[in-house]
Amino acid sequence: GGGGGGGGARAADKGSGAKPKGGKKGPVRVMILMSDTGGGHRASAEALKGGFEALYGKKGYEVSVVDLWMNHTPWPYNQLPKSYSFLVKNGWMWASLYKSTSNMGTPQMLKAIGTQVARRVHAAFEEYRPDVVVSVHPLMQHVPLRVMHLKGLEGKIPFATVVTDYATAHPTWFHKRANFCCVPTDTVAAEGRQAGLRADQIRQYGLPIRVAFADARKLNKRALRARLGMDARLPAVIIVGGGEGMGPLTQTVEALEALIGRSGGRAPLGQVVVICGRNRRLVDDLSSREWRMPVHAQGFVSNMVEWMCACDCIVTKAGPGTIAESLICGLPLILNNYIPGQEFDNIAQVTDNKVGIFETDPPKIAAKVAHWFGPGKAEREDISKRARELGKPHATFDIVRDLAALEAKAVPAWS
């Protein structure tokens, strides 16, 4: 729904790890490879960049986030992000492609592509001159590692993968020549081992999320609500529509009004926060209506951690980043949508761990929220406790420390 604003550095001050080696002139250059196929990969890259800054300041490490497909490959490969957007809007197409590429032939295909795009990709390496390369995208292992092999950079520049899918990962995430691969869950770790990674190549810390969430558990809910203009006493549900404000948000708010809104002499049973992303029209529509309960409609926010920590449960699609952030904040989850392919198994990860449910029907979503706000309060509190136990608030810093340590393995590759 929005960027995570500020904070996080205080949590990083404790045991922040070794500083960059003094023998090298200038900052250590870290190149993070991603592609804008969905907001999650860029968000993960920016989270890691924020982690480097919070741990080491701006002078120790120079972190560049590079969309290798869009900006450093020739046609037709540079059309990948646009193709992804079209495919996801036609979910069956994406599910079919995702499944069909989950086989052993795909890495060989990517290796061949790496040979075709080697000159352009190597030019990107020469432009950024990285000391460490990090991938946060499933199609950013085989191609760059092939180019590094062809151009004599393999073994000189350490390469690490940070998996940003949550419950299951596409096979292209895993490459045996990566120095290590950071994974978020037991299931993804098992998939890495099955793909041939050694035990010492797998690091399990959690998902890289915005550094502000490292301090989430220090925030005071009452103080947050006062600052955000929310009711201090009423329980609150936050509905997240994603960067584009997708999903049946209005219908869900209307269904909530019918069950928790003011009725006769009864006061409202709760309040609603709606994060509409870039959908300004939806923000204006929700804000202009007279609701029988407090409704706080927001666009693209930079203080998502505050809005989440001010609430008591969340309605969102099954994106890995929002799930991870919700667990840190102790928010029971109602998952109302998913991207076929990589997000489908996230639903089972949530329901099997008893930290939420999957429901697409707005009246049924509203009924569950009303239950949690009324007779099901104890159930909601139990789920919140389990969520906190699963949350990994310092995963970003744990990953960044391991990435920073890779610099010791670097051999000078640039004159």
C-alpha cells in the first residue's frame, strides 16, 4: 500500500556488525539486481538498501538498485516487466506460464539468454563496478552468473540471492554458484536443498522488509491513534489495496458498515483504515461519503508501519511483504486475493500456522472482522500472539550483515 517511513536505525545500532575493510579506497559498491515485475522485488531491494544505510551509514556502502531486464538487455528481453503486468491481469495466463517454467529446462534457457545478452549486461557491470552482487529476482541468477562466467568476473565478485517469495519459490531462484541464498521459510529452504544448494549456502532469516518495521513493537498504539486522527478506543481493521488500489475495497467497507456501523442507539463497534495506494479517485470517494463508523481513507502512505501498528487486524492480498509485516505487527490476517503462481501457497502458510484466513466475499470478510471485534476478541488476541511469534522484525539487518561480510571474499575486478 505504501512505503515504510523512517525509523529502524535504532534497532540496528546494537551489534551492527563489522564496518567495511579499511584497505579499500572509497565505499564498497553493492549492486542489487531486480526487475519491476510487481512491486515486491523493488520493495525488497529498497529494504536492503535501507538496511545498509541504517547499519553502516551512507559512506560505508554505495548501494545501487538496478533493473537489469528493463535497462540493460536488448529487445525483446527488455519488455519483460510490461509483459508481466499484462499476464498478471489475466491470471490464468500467468499461472500457466509459472507452472510451465518450473522445470529443469528453464535454467538452460536462461543460460542461453545470458550468452545472447552478455555484452549489454557486462556493460552494466562496468558502469556500476560492483564489489558485491545481490539478486532479489527469480530471473536474476542464471543470466548474470552466466555473464560473469563469460567475462572472467566469476570468483572475483561475490554473488548472493535473497529470495523474496514467501511460502514457495520458483526453481530459477536457486543457483549452485551463488555464494549463498537467503530464504524466508522452512519450505523455501527445503526447495533450495532439493535444487542442489549445500546446507552452508542457505541462510534462513525471514523476508527483507522495510527497516521501519524493526522498531514496530516499540510503538504505542494509543499514541499512534492520536497522531493519526483515529478513535482511541474502537478496535480497527486496516484494508490494504496494493500500490494501485486494486480489489473490491468499497464493497468491503460497505459490508463492514452493515455489521459494525452505528445502528439505532448502538455506537459503532469498530473503525476502518483503507490504504488505497495510487487510486486517488477511491480515496476521494470513500472520504466524501457519510459512514456510520470512522473511516480513514489514505492514498500512498510513507508511514505504513504506524497505520498497521495502530490497527487490530488486516485485510490484504497474499503478497509476501505485507504478510511478513503483518506478522511483525501481530495483525490477524484476512487474505482476500492472490497472484496465481507464486502467491497461492502463501495462503496455506497463513492458514496452516493459524494466523489468519482466506476469504474473498466482502460480507463474509466483514462477518469475521465483526466477530473479532465482539465475541471473538479472545480468538483475535490468540491469533495476534501467534503472529508475533512468527514475525521476524530484524530479518533485513540479519541479511544485510551477511551481504556486507561478502566483501571480504571479493577480489579486485576493476582497475
